Amino acid sequence: MVQLLPALQSGGVERSTLEIASALVHAGHRAIVVSAGGRLVPSLEAVGAQHVTLDIGRKSLRTLAQLLPLRRLLERERPDIVHARSRLPAWLGWGALRGMPAQVRPHFVTTVHGLNSPGRYSAIMTRGQRVLCVSETVRRYVLAHYPNTDPARLRVIPRGIDPTQFPRAPWPDGAMRAQVAGQFPELDGAGPLLLLPGRGTRLKGHADGLQLLADLRAGGLDARLWLPGAREPGRAAYIAELEALAAQLGLTGAVAFTPPTAQIAQAYAASDLVLQLSRKPESFGRTVIEALSVGRPVLGWAHGGVGELLAQLQPSGAVAPFDAQALAAAARALLAAPPSPPAAMPYTLSAMQDATLSLYQELVAP
């Protein structure tokens, strides 16, 4: 089994690649990952998988030179399946497979991880003998933009979490809140703590979070807002813009812009309400299931994968996209009477791994 992706640095695609490699090895299969490498290679090798370094994700004509080495790798290793997780690696994988005799050609699988701009370049992700969609939102997106795709080839296999990594925490969790306040004095207060985790990009809706905080504080709540992940290298201008907006809204001293935290489960436990306000619809919404697993209510825009998850798991947290007034009203309601979290989280890592390996088996031994 060979998986193809640009690199092994960080992110949801990379995480899923490692999770499936681990499941394959645990089931007694060989797992090979082809990429340009990165900081997650040791983690991959630690689970017993093999990494082959080929720069198959760089958007350059020079990348076409990797086509022949990739084909030779596949001819040498003779995998049953080649699983492409990104567009350029998928094009190279598809090209390499076309040059192989049909009787020894591996099966081709793709995963649509995101809502990529539709067009001929992205269409390669629909050419798999099986096309994995990480949510029903993605499945509908594929069928809407690529109507010639055979629906029978599409499989919805949602991402999942390990519930032991996001255990249920008491609410409120005073000890965890005190620990966070000790790190970031701006978050020390008697009122609720709002958490909006996300990279330092405008698409994550940080400005919407600041406006929500201003609305709640204007109504008399001593609310605080923590934005872990907003402060990262190369984003100084964006952070300065957010800090200026916070000052304009009178929020100085009530909001913390910090680097990503390695203890995100503890961050959820310290909070009273978790926000998912991405301006662009996301393919899934891992924040939603992580927070609900810890036992914290989630508030988010009702579009994309986030809207899909909230509709199923906590409908009271879904708000019409970009309606600031409705967002503030929903936040007040959730803080006043937090809904009970799901008794059991249906989106688990083991369920995702089992479903993916079953799909592979469906192709290899129909």
C-alpha cells in the first residue's frame, strides 16, 4: 500500500496519512508513504511504516521529472493500492499507473480532503476507482461540480478522533482555567472564556470572534477570548490588524493572541464555549468533535462540514453564516444553559481506520 502526498510537515491530510499507515501496519500490511519529507517522518517510521522521499508536491514543471522514479518505485514494490491525497501527487500517481501493464497495475484511490476550486486540475481527485470524501458536504460538492462522477465510486468516511486524547472534563474546570490564566493574564476573570483555535489567517474568522466578544461584554458579561494559533511566524501584520481591531472595540486586556498550543484538550477544558467561525466552508470540522468530546458547547457558522456536524451533534450551536446578531444571541443562550454533549462520540479514529481498510479490501478482494 502506497500513499502519496506533498510533504509530511503538519495538517489534517498528514495526520490522516499517519493514522492509516499505523492501521495498515497493525493489520499486518506494508505501508509506504511517498512525499518530500518533513518533521513527521520520524513519527511515520515509529509506527513501522516506510517513507520514500520524492518531491511530488512542488508546483513546478521540474516535478514531472519525478514521474519515472515514482513508476519505478511502484514496479519494484508492487503495491495493491496507490492512495493519492493531494492534487499534484494524484496527477503524478495517475500518470505513473497509466504506464504500467494492466495485469500488475495497482488500484487507484483518492481522498477529497478539501473543497478545492473546481476545474480540470482538481478533477484528478475524482478519478480514483474509489473516491473517499471526508464528509457528506464533500460528497455533495464533488457531485455538484463534477456531475459525470459515478456516485457508486464515492465513499463518505469522516475523520475521527481518539476519545482518550479528548476525555470528558468537568464543567466548569476551575483548575484548568486557573492554569490558563496563569499563562495568559488577559484570560483571568470571573466571566466565561471563549476559545477560537485556528491558524493566523483571515479565513478562520478571528474578527468575527472579536466582534462577538465585544457584543457579549457590552451586555454585561466579563467574557474573555483566547485565540491559540493566531500568532505564528510570518503573520505579524495580521496580528497587528487584529490587535488594532481589539483596541477599537475596547477589548484590550480581555483577549489573548497566542501561538498554537500543544495542549488543545486542556484548552477546551478551560473554556466555556468553543467557536468555529471559518469564513470559508470547511470540508469537515475537527474542532467541533474535539470540543464536544471534552464536553464543551460549540458555536459556529452553519455551513460546510462544521454546519453538518453541528446539525447532527449540537443543533443549538449552528448560526446562519455571518449573522453577528444571531451569533451573539446564540452565545448568550449556550453560556446560560450549556446543552448536554453527545453521550458517545460517533466520529472516532478507529471507525475511520476500519472503514478505510475495508474500502481497500473491497478493491483488492471484491
